[in-house]
Amino acid sequence: MENQQLDLYLKRIQAEQPAENIGKLELLKKLHQLHPKNITFENIETFTGETPSLQLDAVFNKLVTRQRGGYCYEQNSLFKDVLETLGFTIKMHLARVVWGSKDGTGTARSHMMLTTDIDGVKYLVDVGFGSMTLTSPIILKSDIEQETPNGLFRLIKTEDFYTLEVLKDEWLPIYKFSLEEVEQSDLEMANWYIATGPGSMFNQFLMIIRVDEEARYALFNGTLNIRWNDGRKESSEITELDQLAFTLKTYFNLHHLSDELLEKVYGKLKEIKTHFSVTQ
């Protein structure tokens, strides 16, 4: 990443230029919180039948220049590029998602996450999980509770695998992973399947999520949920095109979607609602 691109990225996430004497962990924590606050997790492309490009120039153009969002491959690819430009050593991994699984079984290894090493301590770095996106790096050490700006997390280690968990009413697993590194070709394969696979929820359901210091905001198909950090919950239904446009701008910082794309998203949401109305 060129210096000019780094400047544009910092402006995009509303971050100041890093001070020369700032510690690497302090810098990582600051960027890790600001990135998901300002760059929304969204799967509009896969929902409308497109496969997102993972080429770095394309990812930068979409998430920074065009001020769109993206899902894990795009979010963490961009974050990796930024961190490497700032002098971090970053490794890429693929995790098996178990979030929401009733029987504890996971998906194929399809979630991209990162690790880094700072002064001999390893950290999990992940700005792209959607509903449970981390807002701080997590020390890669098992059985310790780790406070973040948006919840309490921990890692559980079993043999060669870690499981990331979050505390709700009880500890719930999010995903499990090993420290085996993956290459760009692995990401391309996973991205293609997630975007096009007949069993992938990413081309069947709309998922748009943002997190800030106060709450997690999530639009799943036509339902908007807000979960405040103090425990309050709000829910509302999106039934009109104007409502959809307003919601995307107000809660998800998506101010530059074309009318054509908005109508395409709204049209598919209407199809989904009709389908469920018939099949229920």
C-alpha cells in the first residue's frame, strides 16, 4: 500500500496519523476499533448475484474510495495490507464457523482471520466477522477472559485448535481455527464458494452489520436489530424502499449506493418475503 492510500484509509476510518512514538499494540487497538465502526460488514454483492474481487486494488477501491463495506475476505485483506504498511507482520488463516450452530458442528473452513506478533506475544486480529466482529485484538492465550469495547471474549484451546467464544447469558462459540497459514489461492477458493455455492447463506440472505462504542447494528434481510452495550434491544421491520435507503445511510454509513443497486436489493428482499409467506 502506498502512503497516499494509507492516508485515505486513515481518513476513511476517522483516524489520525499515527504518532511516531506510538506503541504497536496501542496502534493496533486503535485501528481495530475504528475500522469496523466506519467500514460496515455487508454482503450486498453476493446477495445480488456478484462475486467480490479480492484483488487489493479492487478491495481498496470498494471499501475506501467508494465507501462501501464488505465481508471477511475484503475487510481482513484490507486490514492486513494496512497493518503490513505500518510495519506489522501478519499471517492469514481460515476458521470454521460454529456461531449459531445448534449441535456445535461448523462450516467448512471459510472465515478469514489474521494473527500478528507484538514483542513476542501473539494476537488474534479480525475486523470482519459480522455480528460478532471483534473491536480489539485478542491475546492468543487460552482460558483468560478478555474485555473489549463490545463484550467479553475468551479463547479455548483443544489440541491444535483454538475456539473463540463470547459471553452472553453463557459462553457461546463463534469459530474455531488452527494456526496453519493459508495463501491467497485458498482465499480465492473460499470466496468463490461463499459467493456462489448453493448452500451458502451469503447469496441467500442480506447481512449488514456495524459496531461502535454504543451498540451493534444488524440488518438481516428486512429486520433491523440494535443491541446496545447496556443490554437494551430494539427491533424493527423494513418494508419500503425509502426505509431501506434511510436505514443503510443512518445505521450503516452506506451513503453512496446507486438507485439501481438499492432497487435490486429491495426487489430480492420482496421475493424472499413472498417465498417465506408461501412456505410457512
